[in-house]
Amino acid sequence: MTAIVSMLPPDWREGTFLGRLDLGEGPVPVLLAGGMVHEMSGAAPTVADLVDRRAFDPAQGSALGSAEDVLARAALLSPVDLQCIKAAGVTFAVSALERVIEERARGDADQAQAVRGGLEERIGGSIRSVVPGSAEAAALKAALIEDGMWSQYLEVAIGPDAEIFTKSPVLSTVGSGAVIGVRSDSHWNNPEPEIVILSDRHGNAVGAALGNDVNLRDFEGRSALLLGKAKDNNASCAIGPFVRLFDAGYTMAEVENAKVLLRIEGPEGFLLEGESRMAEISRPPLDLLRQAFSEHQYPDGIVLFLGTLFAPTQDRDTQGRGFTHKVGDVVTISSERLGTLVNTVATSRDAPAWETGISALYRSLAARGLLGGRA
């Protein structure tokens, strides 16, 4: 198993990181700062409470020891708990094209290559050059409709409204080092390496982490109404290793200019590597966050996946059929200021069952006497 401390970014001693650990008695929120781990359950029993109370001063908690010592004996959990898990889709031109390809190929990977070439030639440059929601985007939409090239995915790629959907239930995410799940009946799927924003109840961004929003291309390609089955499955959402809190040394500008690296190592020796540049995103992260909160309230805050540039097309087994996961794949997502998120692929059916829901968490907190703290 990968050592937790090795998942941290090179400058981890200079930032403040928010996460969750289990030291044997149940989940506790922690802050990693100045090389030390501080348990924060006395100040706030959950990460959502900690964010709401802005309890980001390690002095409000209890020092457990050096990160090297504590993380060597702790179980690393997903760094979020009661937040709603939201995701923005089709926020990069490449991913927009791949969603249209899935739609036109009806989720059949064998048809994707033939569709890809024609679409890239006809609309690839166009959707890369317009600002979503602009007059130019509206003119492009009219032209594509006239040419019979319009798609529901292009609507959210260049239209005024972003695609914002619920990825998975509260408390269902897994952390770095955990197994990640792909439906056992999916035959065309891929990881979606992304940066994830953590916000408070008012829609204010407080930090960022890495995420893997696993996608089933065959299910969603057959019908957009299968998005729930394509996205929300056991162990299908990973976040970690920690949330890096925004401060003078790490700001939203760092997110907007970050590089996200992907590496997939297959059990048969297959290797796929790629790089995503957040500068290519079509909608600013704060605009996506604003749209998520525009007509809804989230009293425990949200985490928001910002979308991915990756839709791997490298052939794996059969020429022209592209990429799909195999059980045993090791997926490594990394970014210089956020660290490394690493997960091993299993089927959602065989991945460890999700058994700790909201009621179980609160029973655990009550048993440990952590619910009588400050309001």
C-alpha cells in the first residue's frame, strides 16, 4: 500500500491541508500544518462543521504528532463528509467532443473512431474558440443546428448554462489508496481526473483537492437519461488525498493554471499517460460554483468536480476500440500543489460495500462524546 505521506505535494509543509483519518475509533477531521497532524474533532466533529466554523487554526485542535508518524498508523479517508457531491460536465472542448461521439456512436466503442474524425474536423476548432453563453456561441449554435450537427452536449459546452449534476450520495466517496469501482456490466469506461473545489454553505470556495469522477461511456452514450447509472455506483467517486486550503500561498489562480497528470498502469503491462491543463477549461471555476448555488442551498456545503480534459482514446486491446478499464488497473492522478490520488480499479459489485452512512457516522460521534461541542 502506498504510504500516505508520499501522496502529499512536495511543498506540503508550507500549506494547510484538511482531511479525515481513522485512528481506530472512527473518523475525525484533521488539519495538516507545519509538518504536524492536528485532530480537530474538539473544535468541530465533522469536516462540514469545521468549514462552517472556519476552524482552520491548528491551535484549536490537538496535536497528534508529526505527519510521518501519524499518517503511518492511520487509515486515510476521503477528506469530505457531509457535503453534497456535485460535478460539472463538458467543461473542456475535448470532453465535449467525446460526449458527442458517445451519443452518435450510441455507446458502442467500435463505432467511436469513425465518428471522431468527422466531428473533430467539422466542429473541433469552433467550440474551442468561443466563450460559453456569448453572442458568438449563439451564432455557432444556430449554424450547427442548420448543419444537423447540434447535440445536447454542445448545449452545455457552449450555452449559457453549465451542466451541474449530483455525482454520488453524501459520505459515499472513497479516499486515496482505496479501491475505486466500475460497474460490472460496463464495457466502455474511463477515469475522469479532475480538480475538486470544496465550498462552504454560502458558496465560498475554501480549498481544492484531486478527484476521479469515474465515467461509463457506454451507458451515457446509449442515453443521457442513464447518467445516474453511468455516474453513481458503489466506490465510483474518489477524492483526496487532502483538501488544500486556500491561503496567501495557494489561491484560486493556482487551480486555474494547474496541470493534472494521469497515469494508468494495467495488470497486463498496459500504460497510459496524459496531462490536462486547467487553463483550457471553458468556464471559470468560480462561475461553475456560482451556477451550482444559483437556485439551491447546501447547508453543509458542497464539493464540486470541475470537469476533465481527459477522454482516453488510446487503443488497449483492439485497434480502433479505444480505452476501457480492466480490474486491477492502478489509476494515479497528480498535481504539483495538491499531491497524488491513487486508486485500484475493481467492479462496483466487488469493491468494499459502502456501509457508513449519515446515521452510522452520528452514532459513532455520539459514542465518542463529540456532539456536545460548540454550536
